[in-house]
Amino acid sequence: MMAKEITVQEKNIPPRVLMVDYEPDRTEVLTMGLELKGGFRLDTFNDPKDALLHFRPDFYVLLLSDIKMPHLNGFELRSKIKM
């Protein structure tokens, strides 16, 4: 008999979202809304290179990213992460 895989929801752990936006004010406002009202846990980064350094596969349920960012745009970030 195979063991049942326990999902994040079954463990009562809020789903994690990776948010990357060059504007700190935007990440702060969205974090407050999504964590307090949406029941999510957000990891926010204002530099896409930092987000790549801290990214962990199979950890996040969603990536929210600005498109126009210095050093690495949102499309390039998404292709490097491959969620």
C-alpha cells in the first residue's frame, strides 16, 4: 500500500507565493492584502536576482512578478525559475 501524499492544505500551512517587484511600496501593500485577507504566505523581493538566489522548486504555488525590472525582466525571471 502506498503512503498518501499530504498536501499543503491538509497540513494547514498557508500556500506560499513568490512576489517580485522593483517597487518596495507595491510589494508591501500587496503582501498586507494577500496575507491578511487572502490567507497566503508571501516571500517578497525587490530585486529579481535576489529572488532567483532564494527560489526553491516545488515550494511556491504562484509567482507574481512585475514585467519591467532592471537587470532581469519578469519574463526572463519566469524562464529561469521554471515553476
